[in-house]
Amino acid sequence: MAGARAAAAASAGSSASSGTPQPQEPGLGELLEEFSRTQYRAKDCSGTGGSKVERIEKRCLELFGRDYCYSVIQNVNGDICGHYPQHIVFLEYESSEKEKDTSDTHLFDKVRGYDIKLLRYLSVKYICDLMVENKKVKFGMNVTSSEKVDKAQRYADFTLLSIPYPGCEFFKEYKDRDYMAEGLIFNWKQDYVDAPLSIPDFLTCSLNIDWSQYQSWDLVQQTQNYLKLLLSIINSDDDSGLLVHCISGWDRTPLFISLLRLSLWADGLIHASLKPAEILYLTVAYDWFLFGHMLVDRLSKGEEIFFFCFNFLKHIISEEFSALKIQRRKSLPARDAGFTVEDICMLRRKDRGSTTSLGSDFSLVMESSPGAAGSFTYETVELVPAGAQTQAAWLTALSERETRLQEVRSAFLAAYSSTVGLRAAAPSPSGAIGLLEQFVRGVGLRGTSSSTL
């Protein structure tokens, strides 16, 4: 098994370094080792293993502080929630250089208010519920985190979205299909599934998606379409917050939060100073490990939703998922302006031979050579749409987005295969070589039609 894991690591490493080698986040290996051994619990952070967790939490705070001033909600010993971080981060605003080291004001040290009061304090307007059921039986009791089933209608002032998404158990099928999400469709006819998809029309009108067909989507389509919806909400309302949750907040929730964080980072809109290895560390540590994802349990059962998240980055590199595309569409002029030769000749002399703004839609680029005194002979006259430079920059940003997401995915695959790798794989008659082959094909380290780097 050790030899198989080493081979997997070598294979992943060679693939990830086929281009320019990317530096690995120094603590990522330790993070994945710790993550794959035990589930994080806030009350267990002191004593054995506490120093590792403290280093992980400290590194997260450092990475958050690179770009934001933040407050901290104290959750020492899990007083608020046992599987949430000891220091829950609330990003207040993007910081300047002078402010980056003066942000920890412990705004929420004594806050223990009710759910709605906290949501309002955080300016949350949109609540997206990923549960496939209205209520769930846990330890013999009916429990729910769904605001949509509150009989008192206390959440009526919020915009509620029911976007049911399969739980972690479904991702065993993903692993059993050699990590192929294409064609993998959730069974919506199971008895416990009673939460229909429900999205206000005003949030779907700008998306070219037939939501009535959601039960026929495979795992790739469903994840893509939900992500498009969440991104459109974020881009359409700069003043309001978005809450995404499931029942416990440690499987489906980090999946979509992680994809959102990485997508917006790839567009250069958040965590702007973080390198690929650093943003990967931050989202694995904060969104997954410190919020209680039970990687040990999930690996033992083959429910590889954690792996799916980062392998899925290959499906969101296109412009469809770029927030920059939405912003560019908003800024396009309503119409094109037209100019005649007479219009051009009416330009003031001081503007000739330079790049001159002609209204809001075009620029005039002119090259000239001196003729008689006080006159010019024009050799080249070119009308350039004013949006051309913007479009060129946008296309460059899209290309950079793809590169950045691919770098994150490659870094994850290399680190994952060298630490977690085949640890949770069950024995098979074909032995370690067969297991290695399954992993290599699944993560795209060997050529298949739909799983490539």
C-alpha cells in the first residue's frame, strides 16, 4: 500500500508540474494529515493535538487578515457550536495596508442573540437551504434547519430559496463510479425527499436555466447551476448578505462556500493577495476542517464529497461562472455611436495626432506626420470601440481565471494523493495496483474522455 501511495504521489506530482511548478503551502500536508485522522471539535483543541489545530487556526486568521479587517466570534470550548471554529471570522471590510494589523476587536465576544437578530446584524437577505427534506430524523428526533418550515413565519422578511442538493451519502456513488460525476443522477423519488426546489422568479430571470428539469440533472449540471444561481445573487445585490446552509453545515455547505470562495478569488475579486497554494490552504482549513467536516468518517464510508469539491474546479473555469462577465454586461453601452468624416475633421487641432475620446463609446486613434507649418497630413485614422480595451482586459482576466483554478486543483490533487491518497480505499482482489489505477483514473491523472487536468 505504501508503494501504491508513493506511486500515486509521483504520478500526481508529475502531472501537476507539467507546466510551471507551483510552490506548495507549507502547512497543507500537515493539515491534510490531521484532517484525515480526526474530526475537528472545538473542545478538543487543548492538550493532545491542540498545537496542530492552533497552528491551523492561526494560519487561517493570517490569511484572512491579508485582505480584510475582521472581527471574531469567540467559540472557545464550542460554546456556540461544538464543530465550529474556536474563532469564527466575520469579514467587516477590505483593508488598507495601515489597517491590516489592527482588526481583531472581538465584536461578538458576548453575542448570544437569536438566529434572526444575528442574520439581520450581518445584513443577510437571501437564505439558500440545501436540504432535500423539510425535517430530518436524528437520534430519534425530528430536527430541521429549514427556515421554510417555520410555522410562525418568522423568516418572512428574508428571501428564502429551497435548492435541494444530495447529502454526503450520495457521494459514495461518485467514488464507486471511478470519480465520474457525469451521468450520476440523484434519486428524487426516495421516501424521505420532500423538499421541492423553490426559487423566486426575480432571481432566475437572468439565468438561462430550465429549473423545472432539476430532477433530471446529473451531479455536474446540478452543481454548476446552483453555483451560477449563488454567484448571480452575490453580483446582483452589493448591500445584502447570502446565507447558504444544509442541516449540519459540514458537508454540502462547505462544498458550495468553497466553490464560491475559489470562483470569486479566481476572478480577482476577493482575497486578492493570496497565491493559489494559500487560498487552497485557507478554504480547506477554514471552510472544511474548522467547520467540522468529518473527513475520517466520510473516507471510511467512501463518501468523498470533500474530494469532489476540488476535483470539480475543472467544471467552473469558463466565463459562465465569472463574476467579471456579469459586471461587464452591466457596464456595456446601450447603443453604438456612429461618426462621419466631417465629425472627425471637426476635432480641435490640439486633439489631433493623439488618442481622443469621442463620446462614451469610441476612441479615435490617429497617426500623423507634419506637413506645412500649422498643418498635418493624416496617414492613419482608426476608430476603436472604447470597450475594446475593456474587453481585452476581460478576456485576459478569464484566461487568468482558468489558470488560477487549474493551479489550485493541481495543488490539491498533488497534496491529497501524497497524504490521504488511498488510505480509505477498501481491499480488492486486484490488490494495490488496482486501487491505484482507480484513483489515478478518477482524478484525471491518466487520460480519459471526461476527467483530465
